[in-house]
Amino acid sequence: MEIGDFRLEQLSEGIFEVSSAGSIRKIRNHQEKESASETVVRVGLDPVLIDTGSTAILLDAGLGMGLDNKEPEPDTSNIVTNLEIFGYRREDIGAVILSHLHYDHAAGLSFSDKAGQVSATLPNARIYVQKSEWEATLHSLHSQPTVQGMGYEPDDLYRLVANGRFVFLEKELQEIIKGITVIRTGGHTPGHQIVRIRKNSQTAYYCGDLIPNEYHLNRLVTTKIDTDFVKARKARMLLMQQAWRDKATLLFYHSVYRKAGMIVRDKNRGFVLKRG
Ligand SMILES: [Zn+2]
């Protein structure tokens, strides 16, 4: 996909099943039966790679399955294998913008090597996250999570923070690189942010978990895992209206089916993804 002269690729770590208890497992083939005893949701995991021509940027970093030295299934796809598919090395990535710090978006940032040492998966990347998101992550250590699901697992992030890899953002709107702007929305988590990519009057929005997939375009859908669902719903509406005005492409992280598209207004159903 192209936005102006930026090249965008949606990477894929595969399709996963999330159980109501919050565990996550990879589905090996699409026909695999759901386990009968529990409710599960199927999600994709699709970070975005942007090549601006002068640098390569990732939007979210995935789960990072298979990166650790002791990984039982080393042949699974992750950020490194995905980059290789598109001809990039992990050293090529100059920046990562994280929508938030839940582990399904951030765990791919680090891995443990043979000696059990935690290292950065992307050795040259600066990692952009909202300061309020990091504070919420720290706070989560001292409080029981109120909802189960894909929560925070900050342990491996400490080393990256200690090594000065993180850039903590404090403004609601901030341009990271010309044409690439983060917008803090909150809602899903206290410091959740989305990304606007705009070049030569073309626009795309990376929605993070504010609109994880097409299904969430429906204004009546709320998710139990939003920490502030009123705020999330409001931010979601604003994003859809703006994206509609901008004729922008929406990029989804958790889609099983359509991973991107423009939205149109439907008389009865509100905003829907444009067909074709
Ligand atoms: Zn997520």
C-alpha cells in the first residue's frame, strides 16, 4: 500500500485464539476447532511497517513468539521473520510507535538470549509511547487487574527503559517524523495513542486497539477490556468522522478478515468499511 510516497506493509503474526481467561494461543490452521469448554475470540496480530524512503518505522511490535532462545516453537512468525519477508533487517528499524503497552503490542520489543539476558529485538529503534501509558503500566504492578485479557507484562520493558530506548510523549498531538503524527486517545488504556500517516494529501490512520477490527466500527459495540469505555467510544466516533472526512484508509491490528479499508456512511448502520 502507498500513502503519498510512503510505503506501508501490514505484517502478520497469524491468527490467535484469546480465551475468556486471557490466555492466547496460535491457531495452526483455519479449520482448527475452537475448544468446546470456553468462549474464545479470534484475533489477528498485524503490526505496520512504514518506509518513508529515509527511515523504516514500525507501528506496534507484536507478541514476538519464537524470538526467545528457549522458545518451544522457534519457527513461528514474529516481527523479525516478518521484516525479512519484506527485505528488512531488524537493524533497519529506526523507530517504533506503540499504541499502548499491552503485551500483544509490546512483547516483541525484547527477547531473552542464550544466557537469559534480555535484549532489544530492534537494536537501533527509539520507542515512542505516551508517558501516561508507562505510568499506568507501573501502577498496574501494584493493583489487581479489574478485567482479564491481554494485560501489561512490564518486566522485559524495564531494561529497554533503563537503556534509554524509550521516548515518553506528553503532548496530545505530536509529529514524530514529517507526516507521521501520534494522537493520544486514552480509552482503551490511559495512554492509548493512534497514528496518522499523511503524505501528498493522502491519509491513513493506524487505529491500535481503539478500533481493533472492522466489527468495532459499529457504534454500539463496546469492549470489556477498555479501561474507560465512555472515553473510548467518544474517541472512536471522532476518529471515524475524521477518517471519513479525510477519505483516509484505516489500518487494523486485530483483524481476522479485512485488515484495512476506507469507511463510508451507511443510512442504517453508521460507518462501515467500503466494499471492494
Ligand atoms: Zn491488542
